[in-house]
Amino acid sequence: MDEEHSGGRGEAAFRGVCARGVLEHIDVLRDGHRLAEGGFWVLVGTFEGRIDAWRMGHVERSSAIARSTGRQWHGPAADAWVTSLDEPAYRSAVERIRDDIREGEVYQANLCRVLSARLPAGPDGPDAVALSERLAHGNPARFASRITIPQMTDAPGAWVVSASPELYLALDGNRVSSAPIKGTAAPGEPMLAKDEAENVMITDLVRNDLSHVAIPGSVEVTEFLGLHEHPGLTHLESTVTARLATEYDWTPALWPGLLDGTFPPGSVSGAPKSSALRIIEREERAPRGPYCGALGWVDADARRAELAVGIRTFWWDRAGGGTLRFGTGAGITWGSDPGAEWRETELKARRLIGLASTARMAG
């Protein structure tokens, strides 16, 4: 697809970076080597494994906070949201995963549900700028993003607005890092031993994932079990860094190797990852889409990239005349209490769903 064919449509906004004007699209699983060759690319990866990238024609960088447009967001009614797993179904799934853990099938599995509400809109979707500004005011996040790419005859589109606090992958030259979040508590509440165990397991998983493309001995944990305050909750976060091996140092093998070794992110799948993914497929009733996938950008010319884990993320599709979706989940371990895990999913969703609804939910 050339620039004339694309009409220069499509835009994306990240922390300090804005890009617009789609020049071409690639299927990353097929043509991922292109991401290291040059250009500025916007990526959307779904948890189910599809990863799309669009090369953008115009990029602006600024450290200044973007000025609000004042546009009003018109979302679904607060009582219009339905869940793919209700509380009894979610609790039962937690118990089955605990059985899997007892049998030695898995150590941890992330169990998610998808909230959906009808939201009719035009072919380009609802006003993503208005929603992103509302989230920026009510739930600021380090890796907030907005990606609106129109669907074309020969390429898919995307409509995603995210308030993600979690780094999936950052690259700066030959340095790669990942900062998994596992462990959640309400403000002022202590973390439990179960929360720390979750983080330890996933940090070890991420260390192993990055080792596939790293110089032997260069993988290190630079932050471990750090407490991070976010709007309405507290998370445990660790950071893993490594140096790229020569054969992956912005060569055509970089992105195929890096994504093959790390995707989907370990913090939203489980450990061992292969077993966790089988359990997730068994237990969940709706595809996660870009939720728990990857959202971000790759600047091959500058040898830099920043991809967030697609949590605290809304996405819109044309199903049923237009549907807005939002995912929420929790990591299940042997120490999990089904009721507590359900309440964690509510805690993670409450603030964001309230902001995205026409009438804010209580709490």
C-alpha cells in the first residue's frame, strides 16, 4: 500500500510521540524482519497471536503535555456492560486452575474476562481522542496510548485506547528491558505472600524469555518487587534488562526472535507459558484481542522501541453495530481465593469502566 492509496489516514499517540499517515501495513508474523530495516512503525498485537504494524509517514516528538481538545466523550450507559464470565463462572474457573496447579500442570495462570457494551459509531469508530483525554485526566498512565487506523480494502484497521501502566518491551540500541507487573492491592492494603509469589514466578519467566535473544550473562533484574502506586490501586513491579546478542542487534532476525521468545507477555499468560495458554483457552469465553497483547511503536532508524502490555485497554469493533470492550483479570496461583480473585478483577475494572461510561459507576 503506498501513500497515495492510503490517503495518509490513521494516527497514533503515545508518551511523547505522535504519528499519523499510514504508508504501508505488514503482518509482523510473516514480515517481521521489516521492522529493523527502517521507518517508524505502530504495532498492535492481539493476545491470540496476530501482530499488525503500520509504517507512518509523519512523526512528532514532544516532552510537553498535550493540550486538551475539550471534546466530550459519549460512552455506553454504566449499566450496559456485560461480562464474558459472571462471578460464579469465574470462581469455578479459579477452582479448576487450582486443581491444575495441584496436579503439577501449571504454577500460575492468568484468568481474564471481557466486559462489553454496545456503542454504535461511524466507520472510523467513536471519538478516541475524547476517551483518551478522559482517561488521561482520570487515570493517568505511563504507557497510555491511542491508535486509530481505518480499515482498508487490503489491510486491517485498529481502534484502541489504553491506560496501560506496564512495559512489555523497550529497546534502546542493543539494550532491551521488560517490566512485568504482578501483584495488586487496594490503596493502603498490604500485598499478600501470594502477590509476591506471582511476581517472582513471572520475573523468572521474563528472564528466560529475554535470554533467547541476549548475550549470555547479560540478563539481570534491576528492580525486584518494587511497590508502585497507580490510580485506585498498588502494583508490584520488577524490571529485567539484557543486551542483544550480535545476531539480533537490529538485524532482520531481531523482531522475529524477540517476539517468538516473549509473546504473549508472561505477566498476562502464566508459567509455564505453554501450559497456561492451554488453560486460558479452556476457561475463557471471549477472545482478548489487543487486551493483554502489545501496543506501541518501533523506530528502526533510531534503534528504539517501546511496547506496552495491553492492559487497562479499551477496543472497539463493528460487531452488533458497534461494541466497546474492556478486559480485566487476575493471576491464579495455589494460594488464590476465588472470591478475592473476582474482587481483584472488579478493582482493576471499576475506575476505567466508570470513566468510559456516560454515567459514572459508583466507587
